[in-house]
Amino acid sequence: MKEFFSKIKILDLYIFKKYIFTFFFTVLLFTMISVVIDFSEKVEDFLHEACTAHQILFDYYLNFIPYINWLLWPLISLIAVIFFSSRMAHNSEIISVFNAGISFRRMQISFLVPAILITMIHLFGNHYMIPLANKERLDFEHTYIHKNNDKGKTENVHLFVSKDTKVYLKFFNKNDKTARDFRVEKFKDSDLVYILKAKSAEWDPKTLKWKLSNIEERSFNGLKETIHVDKSGTRELKLNLSPDDFVQYINQKEMLTSLELLDYVEKENERGSGIAKPFEIEFHRRTADSISIIILTLIGTAVATRKVRGGMGLHLAIGIGLGAIYVFLSRFSITFAQNDSLPSVIGVWIPNLFFIGVAIYLNSKAQK
């Protein structure tokens, strides 16, 4: 019995080292390829813009590398498992493991330990570290490369700041954070009950309030209307509205940590704006992508631990094919979720649910 457990420990350590070494070696290869491709696409922008080599290296590529790695880690885990498991099978190491009395299920636990460790790192990165890196990377891109990515409106803006309060402004200046022709409308049971107009409004970053001037107020109570005009006075007004609401980048959801995403979704749902769905999808995607590392590891062990005539080449072809199907399903299901065809959680988790079924089937047919 002692000899058996000794073999188990040796196997666990052996597979752990193989998994981690192969995984991070593959990460290194994909990182170099990704950086070379990205640099070749953006080198002209770097040369034409007034950005320094220090900014390119530390503000952009130092943050680009973790971003691209975190996108690829699930696929890399599958390739890494298939690569070294296939070599073990080719060298008859898997047969030796079975001959030592260690079952396939027990051997899979040795694969799952490093997979779970990588999954935990990936989860932390997806929910916190990568959004912080993305903020610096995307700030660089918005400044020097994709300058027109800001889709925020500054003219004739209509915004609901709550379900019964609407704000309109004719023009907002992002530089000095001032607005012209500012109007607040309040409703009760779909009836307009109050209007506040101001010729100008200025954001005060200290008080987090709007400073209104040249004010006109109208209150409605049935057919009775009350008007109050103050042309010379000013007033501070607290609203669920800030200058950040006029800046809307295409990839803004990638710049928010998961706590910030939840706050943003709650804020937009309170407003009834209807633009929170992509941010809700992004939150669920971060968890689903990390869990896929464990699922793809189970698939990789089931595929690659059987010795076949095609060897490693066949195993890698199967692995890359499965990875391509996973990516396709992910994009497909997210598109459905964004179009309100599916709830956010279900849309994001469809690929994982499908591949859990694939993993169960392949493991039932795996070499025992």
C-alpha cells in the first residue's frame, strides 16, 4: 500500500511539472507570435504619432501581453494537455501508469490539480487584473491609434437618470465639462409633473454636483401650472449623471473590473437606459472562460492518452478543431444573448455546457 501511494505522489508531481512547463512554454510561443503580429499592424501608427518608445513598451505592450494571454489561456491549456499527454501515450508511459494499478479517473486528478490552479489565476486576472491593464492599454490606443472610438454623444442628448427622471441637454463640452440648454423632466405615473430648465450647467468635481444658472422651473398639478424664473441666481443640483456618461468607448466594458461592471449594470438598469446588456454579458463571460480551462483539460486527457497510429499530429489536429468549435460557439451564443434572444447567463454558458457533454462522452470512451 505504501508503495502504491508513493507511485501516486510521483505521478502527481510528474504530471504537474509537465502540465505547468508545457503550458507556460506554449504561452511564451503564443505571446511572441501575438506581439510580432500586433507590432507589424501598428508600427506605422507608432512612427506617425508622438508616442515614445517607453510608452509603447510600458503603457501598451506591458499591458497587451497579459490581455492577449488571458484570451488564449483556455485554448492553450487544451493544446498543452494534448501535446504532453500524447507524448506520454507515444512513449507508453500511460500504459505503465495503468499497469501500476492507477486508474484513468485517478490519473485525471493529477491533470486537474494544475488545471484548477491555472483556472484560479485566470479568474483573478479576468475579474480584476486584466481590466486594470486594459485601461492603460486602451487609453494608449484611444490617444494614438483608434482616436475615433469614442461613441459618446455630446449634442441633443436625452438620458434617463432614473426611471422617472429624464435629462436633456443641447450641447456638452468635454473639455471644460459644461452644458448648454440643460433640462430636467420628472414624471409620475407617465404624467409630466416638473420641468427644470437652465441656460448653462457646469460640473463641479469637488461636490459632484451640477451648478445651474439662468433657471426656469415649471410644476404641474393637473391643469394647474406653477412657474418660477430666476435669471440671475445659481443652484447646485445632484443627479445620477456625470461627465463620464458622455464618454462611451466601443470596448469600455473591457476597462472595468467586475465590481465596476456590476455597479455600471445596476446604474443603467435604474435609469432604464437598456444599454447594460453587453456589460452584464462581459461579467458572466469572465467566469465562463476561466471554467473552460478545466473542461478543456478533461477533454484533452480523454483525447490524447490513447495511443493511436496518427500519434501527436492527429491528437493536436483534434484538439485545435475542438478549440475552434469552442471559439465559434462562444461568439455565436454571445451574439444571441446581445440580441435579447437568450438571457445573458445562458448565452455565455452555452459553449461550456455543450463541452461538458463532450467531455463526459469522450471520457466514457477513453482508454481505461
